Amino acid sequence: NRIFVNLRVRPRNEREKKSELLVNYDLQDPKVLNLSTGKTYGFDAVYYDSVTQKGIFNNSVKPVMKNIMSGYQSAILCYGQTGSGKTHTMRGKDHDPDLQGIIPRVARYIYEEKAMNPSVEVKIAYVQLYLGKPRDLLNFREDVHPEFRIIEDELEFVGVTWETAENYTKFMKLADGADTHKVVRATAMNPESSRGHSA
């Protein structure tokens, strides 16, 4: 019924460990980010660098998935500057069950629910918005751009490929294949920074 905004503080990298702390780790409030400057910012949830991928999923994503499986339209977005950990949070490391991100965990959750309700059909589309134009990553062609339009509160893509994914393996194979068509560029903070927004 409303937008929930959660914050994840990623671990500091080697360069950041040599500078002053920005976050006051002595005051780890689950809903308030306390900065070393004394400023505070409120959120629906604050996750510090000790949080696990499973913890993020169970606390922030699973309630959304329950709504989706009940027929409600919902979305989960990761937003932040380059190098802030969006890909780690969304994708993680497929080969390590503890480090799997939101996407593989969502897929696993969907198929666990489907096992209890075989009538559920799973279809996947993968779109990247790059320079204001949608790119169909499941059926990518450089010269073809699907269209999108907003009607009332609904976003609709026209001319986007939808593939049926019968099981977890097919879902992840489609997602992996689509990832190969994403536009990425090297930046000072990330050698493979995605250059658009994927849905």
C-alpha cells in the first residue's frame, strides 16, 4: 500500500578504512542511520555491514513476495551510486548459497510456492532502460527498441519478449543470458558498472 525504503550499509573497502568513519557504528538503530557528524536519517529498516543476504531477503523481500503471490503488483528496487553494492544485493554470488542475492532467492521462493500450487505460471521479461530507451535483453537487437507507456499508475512495455520459465534453472538461465546484453562501462569505482536500469 506504500513504498518502504530500507538502507543497507556495505562494508568499507580498503581505501575507505583509511579515512574517518561516516557511520556511527556505536548506535546501530534498526530504523535510524546515525552518522558520525550527529545527523540522523530515518528509514523503514537499516541494515549494517554485518547483515547477511538471507537476512535482507527474509526481512525486506519475503513480505513483498507474499503480496505478489497473493496477486498484488509489487516491485523491489536497488538504488545507489556506482560501487555501493546494488549488484551484490540483487544478484550476489550464484555459486555460494550464503551469498546469493535477491534475484536467485526470489526465483527459489517462486518455485517453492509453485510446487504447492502447480497452476502458477512463471514468465520472465528482462528490460534495461539505457539513455531513456528500453532494451529487450531476452531478445536483444541493437536496431529494435520496445516502447513503454504509463497508463494511470501502471507501466506497460510494448514489444517486449516474455519467456515461460518452468523451473528455477530455466529462470536463472534466462536471467544469465539477459545479463550478457546489459550495457556496462568501466568507471573509477567499478570496472563493470551497469549503465542503465534493469527491470
